[in-house]
Amino acid sequence: MVTKLFLRPHSLSFTLLSGIHLFPKTSLSKPITLCLLSTTATTPIPTLTQTLDPNLSYGPSLHKGTKPLNHQNHQLIAATPEEEESVFDKEAFTRVFNLTAIRVPSKDCFALENRLRGHLLNWPRIRNIARVPGDEVEDGLVKLLGEKRNSSDGSESEGDFDSLNRRIYGKAEGDGEILSPVLYRDTLAKTFDSQGFANFRNLAKLSRPKKKKRRKEEERSEGKKRTGKNEFAMVEVVEDGEEGEDLRGLLGEEFKRKRWRGSTRLLLLDERYADKGVEELPEAIKAVLKEDTGQSMTSTFELVKCKLTLFYNYWQMNEILEALLPEGMIVPSAFEMVGHIAHLNLRDEHLPYKKLIAKVVLDKNKPKIQTVVNKTDAIHNDYRTMQLEVLAGNRSLVTTVVENGMRFQVDLATVYWNSRLATERQRLLNCFTRNDVVCDVFSGVGPIAISAAKKVKRVYANDLNPYAIEYLESNSVLNKLERKIKVFNMDGRRFINAMFTSDKAESITQVVMNLPNDAAEFLDAFRGIFRKKSRDKQLKLPMIHVYGFSKAQDPEFDFHQRIRIALSEVAVDVEMHRVRLVAPGKWMLRASFILPKSVVFAKAVLYM
């Protein structure tokens, strides 16, 4: 399987998580941290001036926005890029964007989203609705708690909602009310000393927080920011409008805003409206704000200033590499996945930055990718094994690949595997029937032989590499097909001669020769294989599937010529298929033909 690194916009949206508290700890008029993918609280980012280049395209970019003040001095490339760990500073990819949002009750959120869709934020992988952690209150509970009540002297008194909110956060003593048993136990547990935990073991076991949770709470109280592995972005409300300040000019001096009750959401407006006032907003947004006031001249909608922070995890692989690599350098466009291993074929210009590239590939594909390797040299040995250098991740090159419903164990250090041929192998398997007997001359670890064994009657598999044979045998057991596969470890010509001079020759209906670099040269082994048999006997000759490379202008003609030369036969009816373009101007082809009768009864050929 090939994973493309090209940037493709898609509509993947964040899963928004609610807060862990039933009631908000802080007043809604104070700055509140909103997380799109994490409920971890952070300190508000200081206000920054955002400069937008009109020549930049719409949407998020590493060339837009600003860096947080605490990241201003972070550089993209570390001082010692040779080190495999900490190749670059991830904090340098944090970007802050100023936005404007409308805070609305959750019950009105989706109706307004549809109505204002053309004016809302439309960035890849960012949802235009943000949830306020700790602001989730059931509507029925709000009704029971009540709101603020006007006293006889005209002043407002606290409702049950505020009173209970104070008591939950340990301020009940000021109300003169007794704590409930649950709150009392919680307060008692926080003030226990070592002797107290010894005397009340059950209470201590229930109330004592876990170490990880306690560590997060301590860091949160100290103002530290932790970005989780799944955290892409974060929204912060940095400016709440005071009593009627933003909308008084639009709605009149008598306008007043009610205090929030129940769950609320933020509708993130388009980035074009980030620095505009109410009067500069589109008529559709102003109409919504006016209609909300109704006859009572009170509003449940609020216009707030927000900051959207995008972390390193948000940016895609090619965006990171474009920022890290020198300007004008081609960004690696694809890599091959073999189980948990990413196999790169880097150009010479990429080699000075190979660990940098590998680190980004590993970060952006975890946990699926655990090892990143690069091929250091072309394949020259008879076993077709690749010279690989581990660039990032763990050092193990043993992995398990799932293909066509089969599982294959592979060691890239000792055997050959190419995941790019999965489609071609499936196409070849479609040519087989349940009555076929397949002879795989260059089987490797068994991607064709084992998959065919599930469908055909019998498979004879051979390979010269003893390590490949070990994995072939273990993979056949792993897929419970060992009874249908007979394994051989010998040279290709010897294997062809041994099979077609035995009593199994007449049962073989399909022969696969998947060794593109040299397979055509082994076709001469079929000359004279039936020379000792009678010509009058009715023989069903096998179908040959041979693979090869060609750099010719007409690759089909060139490969056909090589087949005819190897067989010493001019009249060979061949069906050609282009498998894939392995390099500029170099094609991999598959030729399928029925072995000619004139070849199998020809004079024998002596091999060295």
C-alpha cells in the first residue's frame, strides 16, 4: 500500500468533548479556555497582533497567524540535526489566529449553524462549533435551580444556581449552610494527613485521585500547558463583551444582556470578520443578533473575541516538510508501507535531511508506522534483499503484513517484499480456478503461493533464498494452508526441470515467474521438458505468467522479443499487461501465454 503525502482537503472534523464539571468554576464573564479535542485547561495566550497577507490563500497556513509569546524564539530546525531524537522543535509550529465567535445556547446552535453557514469558519479539520468545558448544565436542572430574583428594594439577589455553584467549590461556609455529606467527605479527603488515611482506608481509597490525574491537576494549577497526542487545536475566549458594550449601538441604549443559563456553544465566524466591529459584520449576522432581542430587549447571544491555536499535530506531513526543507527542494511524495515499517526511497538531495524527513513521517503516521527506513543501494544480490538504513523508530525489520485476507511475516533485512504489487497479485489470482495446480518458481515468502493455495487445488512453491523458505513455511502454517503447499529450495531452472520431468508435470496448469529482473532468462528451461513423452499423447500444456522490466519506447514489443529469444520460438501468442511504472520510462510488465508444443518437445538445452 502506498501512502500519498499530497495535501488533500477533506471534511474531517474534531470530536468535541464536554467538560468534566457539571457547573462552571469561573464566571462566564472571565476568560475561559475552550479545547476542541482535550478538556485539559491551559492559560490564556497573550493578545498578539495578527497580520494577514492578502496574497495568501484562504485557510490555515504556517505563513499566516502568529506565534505565542512563549514560542517566539523557537526555531524550526534544531542546532544538532544529526541527533535522531529531537531533530526539530515541534513548538515552533504552533500558530495563533484571531477570530470572532457568537456564543449561543446549545439548543439554538445547529439552527444558527445552518442559517449562517456561509459566514462561519470553513477550515480543513476544524469544526466551526466549539463546546465550552464546564458549561454543560441540563435544562431541567436549570429550571429547578432558578435564576436571579429581584428583591423588594430593587437589588438582585442570588438564585439557587449561584448559591449551589459557590458551595460546590468550597464557599458554602459564607452562605451559612451546612455542607452535604458528599461535599463534606470531599473536603475531608483533601485535608487528610497520613494518620487520617490510615484510620479511614475505604474513604481514602475512594477519594484519593490517581497519580496521573493528580499530576495533570498540579500542572494545570501551575499554568503549564500539555498538548495531548490527539490534540490538534484549541480555542480560547480572550475577550467577553461587558454589559451591552458590543451591541448597544446596534440594539439601542436600553439593551441589556441576561446572564447565561444552561449549556452554550461558540459559532466561530469566518476569519475575514476577526477584527471587525458589529456594524461591519454581514447583514445576516446582524439580523440574527437583532432578532434574538425580541420584545424584551434582552439577548441570549453574545459576540466574543477568540484565539484559535493550531499545534504541530494539526499540520499535515507535506506542510511540515515544506517548512523544514530548503526552499525549492522537492518534498518526498510517497512511501511504501510494509506492516509497521515505512520504506522511503530518498533522492540524493534528501540525504542530508533524511532523519528530519523520517521523524516527520513517523510523527504523522503513529501508531500505524513504528519504523522508518531508507534504501541505501540498488538490489544486486541473488536473494533480492534490500540494503536498508533505519532512520527513525524502533530497529526491528520483522513485521506482519495483511494482504488479500492472508497474513505474512516478513523480515526486510533477509527477504524481499513489495507492497506495491498487491493489486497485481490479486489480479493474477483472479485468473486461477479451484481446479488449477500452480507452480510458483520464485515464490519469496509466499504472497502469491499462499493466497493461491486458498483457491486452487495444489501449489508447488520454490525460492533460492533459504530465509524466504523459512518464512514461506511459517506463513503457510500461520494461514493454515500447509497441507496444500509443497515447498522447495533450489535454483529456478533446476526446479522447473525437476517438476516437469516428474509425474506431477501433467497436473500443473499455471506457472508463475515473478522475478522481473531475470525471469525471462529462465524460460529456456522449458525447452525439451516433454521430449521423452510421446507427441501423440494428449497433453494439457500450462499457462505461463512471466514478469519483466522494459525501458524501450515500445515496452510490449521489447518484452515479447526477449520471450521469443529465450524460448527459441517465433510463434508465441502472448497477452501483455502493464503492471506499473517503476521509474521514469521503465515499465513492469506481465506476459501470459500457453507454453507452445514446439518448445516442450524441442531438443534439450544444457545448463551450466
